[in-house]
Amino acid sequence: MDGHALKQALPAHWRTQEMFLIQEVMNLIGKGLGLDQIAREMLHLLSEIVGLNRGRIVLKDPGGEGYRIAYSYGLTREEAARGRYAPGEGITGRVIQDGHLIIVQDIDKDPIFLGRAVARAQLPRGAVSFLALPIRVEHKTVGAIACHRIRHRERALSDDLTILRIIATMVSQLLTLNERVERKTRALEEHNDMLARELRIKRARYGIIGTSPALLRALVQVEKVADATASVLLLGESGTGKELFARALHLAGPRRDKPFIKVNCAAIPDSLFESELFGHERGAFTGAVEARAGWFEQASGGTIFLDEIGEMPAILQTKLLRTLQEGTVVRLGGKREIRVDMRLVAATNRDLAAEVAHGRFREDLFYRLNVVPITLPPLADRRSDIPDLVLHFLTQANQGNQRNVHLTQAAVAHLARQPWPGNIRQLANFIERLVLLASEGVLDVEDVQPMLEGAQVMTPTFAATSYPAPDRAAALRALATVRPYMPADSHGHAELRMALTQAGGNKTRAAQRLGLTERQFSYRWRKLQAAP
């Protein structure tokens, strides 16, 4: 074949090779292979069929702010790792920044060419060109495709640029499809995760939600002693779910079909304590127009749960001890003993051993209650349960308020990282507030964060020192979407006395002035009165 005929035959040969390359790429895409496999095979075909060597696809670095070689052919692992570029840096960086094709005719003569990935000594002798084209997705440059080219070769530069543009377009389409698939996959995974959480919630034992090791250890203790008759003392911070655990003890044992009576000792006025617990006979006091069975009698055969047992007046601690030892009660104003058979579960967030040491709680009663102590974990020790709890409280709040508010996975994860010093009670209150105040159907981190900042519980230092006494109540009312958690010595004797005087001797109003509950105020007042 003479030279003229050869020149005529070459373009046809290259067109056949180009069509073969495109056909092979389309076959790879049709097989549903991953983006990494297709991209590397594209670059392989460019090298083997067309002669565009050491091809690389440069995309955003997921772990940084710049760009990196994501896929390559003909580069060693070390060479590819060196291929990192900031926008505008070198030829590759400029292509990404400006979104335009750049042709370097001779890399040895272009001062902008970095030669960062491949050392010059590893390239062929003679003039080597470098071609770099932008990769665009939705009219935005997201990366570049580049390769080396022997400058003096029989194939036209325009043909190389054409095939590179076709490959760049294919990569763009693959990136778009890959992003859509990943987005749908994430949505399905989130949906499946939500369904799995709902299933775990529905199967939660005794209504207690969570699978964290700390929670399961407490549940195992509950089930071990459920069949016994010994008293159980539930210990732990406020808001950790003591009532749920008390009910779990009842449901797991043989008394499950009998009454479960719950009594909050902190909510009963001292003057009514004996009547409420032990009952009264007709005429026992003014207003006692008929006899009434107390909580112990009503719980006979079942379980009685005494919450905040540390708030029980000292005089009644003796009577409670007698009831536990003898299994009988005597009603207020009564003369006969009434036999009762109930299991006692008590709870407190106070250190009863310290109360015993200071003479504020009977030692013999403490030992009688402390037969089986179970410490409930704070929410900080069971963070893996927070997503399940969030979903549970979200469902409850939506149903109770006829709302349809949902949280993204990112928002749930953000909530799981919060401290929650008020434990489950604080989390439940916050979720309900979130549902009531939400202006959107789906809330993300930026929607949740402002409400979190407004619901921050004051630290002890802030509560005790940041505001003078008259302003503390206003500060608490402004911030406290949950009950503030302050130390027992947060207010001095003079401060309590002044608030009580200003409230005309009314402890409830005095407590409100200081941002306390009535129980918190009364406890501090009794503690200071008893101090030497």
C-alpha cells in the first residue's frame, strides 16, 4: 500500500477502534457494574485502543476540600496517591476551576504543568503532551479527565479530543446515575432503619425501649428477682424511668394480674401522708365522713410502688417499717390490724445511705428496702437507645397532637450526641415541644438546633451564681422546657427564708420565685432546718 492509500486507510481504522471502544464501554454499563469498575476499564480501553496513556479521573476529595485522583489506569498506587489538587492548582486544578479544556503540547516546556503524579523519568523520551477536560454534572464542573499523549503520532489530536469528550460525558452521566442510586439507597436504608426501630419498639419488653448493654443489665436484674417477694429499691438519676421498671417488676412476676399501685411520696402533703398510705376510719379527722382503705390495702395481692421514698416523713418511716415486717396496717383512727400481702418497690434519686448517716432516714428501714438494689442507667450511658426513644416519643407526640412531624437521620444522630442531663423525661418533653412548634413536616439538624439551644438546662454553676435570686426564676422560666436539675445546696438559708417571707409563708409560691418545685423547696428547707 502506497503512502497516499495508507493516509486514507488510517481514519477508517481509528473510527473502527473508536466504535469498538464505545461499544465495550456501553457493554460494561449494561452489566450494571460499579462506577469504579467502569471508570477504570474506560481508562484501560483509552490506553490500549486509542493510545491515551496514564489516564486519570479527578473528583472531589470526600475527606478534604481539594480534589484527588479517584480512578486511574497505568499509575501505581503511590503515583495516584500523589495526585491531589486544589482548585486552580496546576493544569488539572485550572481545568476544574475554569471548566475549560487545556492542552499542554509539551509538558517539559509548560511552567504550569506540575508533574506531581508521575515523575518525568517514568515517561517516554521526546515530547509528551497532556490533555485535560472538565467533567460536568448539571452544568457544574465536578472534576476532570486527563491523560498523557505522545505528541508525534499518526492519530489526529482532534480525534483524541473527540473521544475524550465522549468519555467525559459518559463519566458525567455515570456520576449522575450513581448519585441518584446512592440517594435512593440512603432513603431506603433510612426507611428500613425506621421500620426496624418501630419493630423493636413494638417488641420492647414491658414497654421499656432500648437494647443498650447498660439497659439490658438492669432488665436482667429485674427478671431475676421478679418472682421473689423481697423489696426492691430502684436507684438512679431523676428521669431514668423508675416507674416503668417498677411496673416491669410487677408484670414479670406472679402478681401481674393483681393491682399495681403507684404512689409519689413527694406529691403527698405531710398532713395527708398517713391517711393516704394506711387509710382511715370514719370520724378519724374532720372531713373523714366515711372509712377509706389506704394504698397498702388497695395493693394487697399485688405491688405497691413508692416513688421518691426519701421524701417520706420520719414519723411515718417507723409505721412503714412495721408494715413491712408484720404484713399488717392500722388505719388512722382504727384499732384493729388489717393483713396485707403486697410487694414493695421503692425508688429514689437521693443517696439514702448519706441520708441515714445524717439522721434523715431510718437505718433499719433503709436496710429493709435495700434488699435488692437495682441502679438504672442514665441516658448518657445508653446513647445507642436514643434513636429508638426519639422515634417512640415522636410517634406519641404526633398521635397525641394530630401532627405529622418527622426527623431526618442526621437530626436524630444530632440528638443522640446531646447530654440530656434530665434523662428520658427531658428527651420526651423536648420531642413533644419540637412537634408542637415545628413549622415543617421534616426537620433537619438546622431546624432542631435552635430549639435545643433554647431548651438547654442550666448547669449547677449557672443556676447558683449567674443570676441574683430575684432574677433566677425568670431565667429558669425562659429556658426550662424541662425541670431544672440543681444540686441540693443550690440555695442558702437566707435566700429560702426571704422567698418564703415574700410569698407570705406559702411554700408553693416561694418555690416558684426561686425556680424550684415545691418538693425541691421543701427538701432544702427541711435540710437547712435540721442542720446544726
